[in-house]
Amino acid sequence: SDLRWPNLHRVLHDSAAAGCLVAEHLWDLGHRNVLCIDSSYGHGNFEKPVPNDWAAGYNFVQEWTRRGGRWSSMVHRVE
């Protein structure tokens, strides 16, 4: 957690399997609400599967939802 944002934890992952592991880890720590942030390039695709290595966001959301967790998304812009 950053000192400027207490209790905010950032988790980065880049594979489909990692998405499921991150969901399991956060759930086990007691988290129930998450914010999924995508890049302005649209790599995340949280709501539909993508046929490439960027499926991590989709797999995370599927596992998170299956466990009963809540999530929302936001696009981070670097411009």
C-alpha cells in the first residue's frame, strides 16, 4: 500500500492462470470488492474472453465473480 493511499493494494498480473491465483489470494485475505484498472490500450477485457496472453483480467473477474466478489472497472489513461 502506498502512503498516499492507505489500504489501497495494487496487484499486477499478466497471464490467465495468474488471474485466478490473484483472485484466490485476495479472497483469502478477506477482500470482497475490487477495482479493475485497464490501460488505455484495452488489454484488460474484463467482460469478454480474448484469445491471447492478455486474458488475465477476464480470468480474474470470472474467478472473483464465481466466489461472490464484487468488482468494477476503470480505464487508466496516460495521455
